[in-house]
Amino acid sequence: MNAPHRSLHDVTHQAISILNRELGVVDTLRFLSQFNTGQGNYTKDRENLFANLTLEEIITDIKKIRNTQLS
């Protein structure tokens, strides 16, 4: 079977159109967002963010946030 060669742009445009038609805008965006790698260096940012905290302090903060969300 010989399929016509189409540009990646054309294939992407058709795929997004199909997703949008079948899933709707919100779920299409949710689906596509999982393939976004983001930007920056999370490892370096995490080291800077938690540099002055002990593990116990981090755990305590997580528990506070969870308790607040459950209330």
C-alpha cells in the first residue's frame, strides 16, 4: 500500500482536528499537555528550593498541605 507523503505539519493538524472533534477542546488539551516536556532544570531548582530544609520539615509541610486540602 502506497500512502501519499504528507508533511508532519499536515498530519499534526489533522490529528488535532480529529482529537478535538472526538474529545472536545478541554480533553484534547489535557491529552496533548502530557507530551509537553516543560522547561528548566527541575533537579537544580529542587536542590535550591529545599536546600535549607530537613526531610522532617518537608514531610511536616506536606502533611499540613494535605490536611488543609481535605478540610
